[in-house]
Amino acid sequence: MRTELKVLACLAAIAAAPLSGATAAAAADEVYALKSIITLPAGQVVRSFDISFVSQANGTYSLALSGTAATGVGPASNPAALVVDVATGDVTELTAPGTLSGSCSIPPARDDFSGINGLMIIEKGANADVWAGNGPFYNPICAYPGNPSNTPGTLATPSSVVVWDLHTGQFKGALSTGGKARADELCWNPKSDVVLIANDDPADNFITFFDEDSGRQLGKIHFDGTDAHGNNILANGIEQCAYDPRDGKFYLNIPVTGASNCGTTGQPACGPGHTLRISARAPFHVEADFVIPISSGCVGPQGLAVGPGRELALGCGGANNLIISDQDGSIIATVFGAGGTDEAWYDPGSNHFYFAASTPAKLSVTDAGPAPTADTTISTNSGSHSVASDPTGNLVYVPIRGTQFGGTSTLCSQGVDQNGHHGVDATGCIAVFTATNDADDCVPKGTPVVSVDPDGNPNFLKVRCKF
């Protein structure tokens, strides 16, 4: 359930000295405040959602919503991709009646059959499209195997990745991944023009590669313990992936290894998580396998963000998040007490990592360097596992589920939306935060561009600004 990450900038001071050891929390140099909220159209609620994404090149924030109706399952939950103009706050919903699988549970319960899930915007300008992971259809609706409230149904349509034109809203089609459970998180490699999307449920345990231009399926890697291309890994879940512009490769998190019942009474213990480097082109295969030791406090790498220098930020289950090297997987820094993350995001404008955690309902902010350090936390809501930020506007977006579906947040009623109205906590919103003191994290005019990320965002040689 995790998302596509922003790639970023070199830091001038990174080369001065290697980073090592664990970083302790320091006094926060950023103070975040609620700037505004975004509400859905009348009669719709923030009920069930997954990954979010900011496209700086297209000036949009987008969110995968598998449920915007207060009741109903499957298509009756009114699934949609939400697209927000970051300049105006105008909201557009992208739908595909009869194609999006919708929500098959009421939060905070989780199922691996809903859709849409992972989401990102690919390309820019006139060529920009929205891609999202979609769940399967069962007959009857949501009567999937293991659902305790239904007799197991029959698979009618496998999982897919769905595509819209960003500007016209035209639905361009669904590309089957062939899964029995949902297609979840995805990432795009602009160097090879390949999209990777994961079917994360142990019933599937594979990733699929598509040609971005034609939609043609290019291959799969199975993590069922028998696929040499997958390093013979038996995955118990698949999490966030990302493209790394430094080496042009995919990176992917496997949170836990072992059979789906590992760790239960009478079964073998679950194995540690892995962060994998995967080739950009066919034949697709694991090129490097970084085992994440449980002793690090990262009990399963989930969120994944490509940071400055040679950094990969891992949002983890357990107590701690990690910053590791993309070269050998060695631990650069430990961010203590910031675990429980689903989606992770890097903002090259503020030089911060953001880690979104449903429990204990907080957004952890980490200064990316030159010495990665825990900065501050922002209170959110139960279920708020999604985050994306706009480096140009210094805005951080966090979906807040309606209190009628769980949680106690009053953020929505504290803010004013795109129509000038206060939000309603019961129906939920997207909270927009900003740092009120960001003078020490800025990009001055004339700073040279050192790289361009998959979204077309310029990445700068960062320097500190003092106003």
C-alpha cells in the first residue's frame, strides 16, 4: 500500500564525511501547521483510501480512493482517483464504472481485494496519465476467499492496473495483472519506460512489468520461494517500490519473508524483510538483495523513498525507521521511535523525509541531512498511512478518514476548504500542512540543477539559506 517517491537532490555537505551510526531525535527546526483542507464533492466521504502522489511537473496532488460512499461494497462504494490542482484546490474525480473493484471492507479492517490502491502520475504535459492498482472482481461481489462474512465466490475478473488521461479524464483501459487478489503499489522507470506493479497478497506474491507506452506486459517475478529471478525469496507481502535515478534501477521492499501463516502457533518464525534492487529491463531479475535485520528495530521495510546522496529511506513496521545505502544496504542512520509507516516520501524542496503511520496516528518528519535526524511529528488520524508533498509550495498532504469510519481527528473541522467552508470531521478530508519556519531549507534563485526526477522535477545542489 505504499507509493511513488520523489527523487532528489545532492547535498554539498554529503561528500564531506560518511554518515554512520544511529541518529537521536533533535529539537525540531520545523514547525508544521494546518494550512487548509480539501473536501470531496457533496455527498462523498473519505472512507477508504491508499496511496497518494504529487506531480510537481503537472501541478497536481492525487489520491487512490476505493470508497467515497458512506455505505456499500464493491462498485457501490463509489471508487475513484482524486486529482487536485495544487494551485487552486479544484478537485476532479476520475472514475471507470464497472471497472474499479471498490472497497470490500469498512475501515479500519483491511482486505487485499479492494481497489484502487497504489497510484502515480506518469509523464508530464500532454502525455501525462494516471496509473493505479485495481482489485479483482468476484461473483458475488466481495465474496472473496477468506472473507468471513461471505461464502467464497468465484473469480470473475483478475486484478489489473487502470489508466486515465490526466487532462481529459478519459479512461484509457485496464491492463490485467492476472491476480486473485489486488494489484497494489507501483513505480515507473523513465529510463527504460517500464512500470512495475505488485500483487502483494500471499495468494499471488508477484510483480508485473508493463511497457508504459503500449501497455504490453513485459514479464513477471514471482516471490513464491522458487523463482531464481526473484532470488528464491518467499515473500509474505510486497510493499513500496521506487525508481532510483542514480543507477536507473527499481528498488522494492519485501516486509516479511516466510509462508503466510509464519509466526502463528506451531509454525516457523517469520523471516526478516528485504530491500531489493531490480533490473530496469527484461529479463527482469533481482540484482541485489539487502536483508534488513530485525535487530535494527525495523520489523519489515514498508515505505520506500529515494533520498539525497546514496540514501534510501525505509518506513518500517516496529519501532524505528532506517536510512540505508542504495549501494550495499548498510544502515546510514536509525530514526528512533518513528516506526509503523506505510507510505514514505522525500521532498527535495525542504530536504525532508515524511513517514505516514496509521498507528499511532502521526506523520514523522526527518531531516535528510547531511546527517539524517528525526525532526518533528505531526498529529494525524487513525488510518492516515498516506503522504505526499509539493516541494514548490512547501505543502504536505495527508488524507484524514471520516470519524464515522474510525479515529477521532478534528483536523477537518479546524480547516477551511477550497470553497471557503470549514470541513466536517465525520466525512473526512485531505489535510494540507506547511512549515511555518523553512528559511533554513530552501533553494535559492540560480541554484544549479543536478538531475531531473521521473516526474520531471528539477533536483538542485542544496545549500542552506539564511534570510
